[in-house]
Amino acid sequence: MNKQKLKQLLKEDFKMTLESDNLSRYKKFKCFIRAYTTSLSYKWLLHMRFAGYFKSKKIYFPLYVWCRWMLHRFRYNYHIDIPYDVDIKGGFIMSHGFGVVVAGNAHIGKNCLMLNGVSISTNGRTIEAPTIGDNVYIGTGAKIIGPIKIGNNAKIGANALVVKDVPEGATIYGARGREKWELEK
């Protein structure tokens, strides 16, 4: 990861945090301090991004170790089990991020909103993890398992179990991951 990409990702993450936490009424530096101290998602994401950047720069090894230590604290205090090298695009929000598990080879698109208790993992038979599109909402306790693709602008309801591909703009709910339109037929 280069410096330009890091700046772009941090800017997108900060913008989404301002929008989601309604912090835009404060001045810019005060917004950053408030977001860092009050938003678990933003604090975790900041350390994750810096750990990925510092790993590629050998001169910053002590800062890399510090970021990894902070991520381990998040893992044990808040049960956020997301490796720092997961491919997460800008604007990711983890609202109430307690108990979130993401596989190390998963891909998460831009502007995704993920609630607590979400698991995104492999199915145990393959090493491929899900690919989440842009602007996806993932509800509390949802489980997304296996080498599947979630389309852009999809919504996955609370406690949904998703094991098949999800088309763009679909709404998925229930224990068997049914689409909303299936009920209306």
C-alpha cells in the first residue's frame, strides 16, 4: 500500500464516519478527535489501515508493532476478529462492532455497513471467502459463508444465513437466506 492509497482510504473512512455518527457539526480537528474517541469502528479501521501501511515500510516497524498490538486489544476486548490485511475498500462502517468475524481472504467493497455479530467466512471445504459488493448493508448476526458474491446495493437482514450468490439490489432475510420477492410469488 502506498501513501496516496492510504490517504484516499482514510479520507473515505473519515467521511463515512462523519455521516454515520452525525459529527459534521464540529470543526475538522475536533471531528477527528471525537470520531477517534467515540467510534469503535473508526478507531479499529484507522489502526488496521496503518498496520497494513507500516508493514510494507521496514523503517516504521515499531509503529507496525504498536498498531498490531492495538488490533489485538480490539480482538480481545471487543471480539473483533478481522485480520489487518483483509481487502476492505474505503467507507467501511462497523456499527456496534462487537463479535464480528471476517475471513482473511474476504473482499469487502466501498461504503459497506456491517452490524454486530456478523460472520463472513469460508465453508470449510474451500479456502475461498465471500466477496461483498459496494453499498451493502449486513444486519445483526448475519452469516455469509463460502465462495459467494454479494452484489452491489444488496441488503442482508438480521440473522440471515447466506450460502448462495446474491444479485445486485436484492434483500435477503431468514435462516435459509430467502430473497424478499420469493415471499410475494
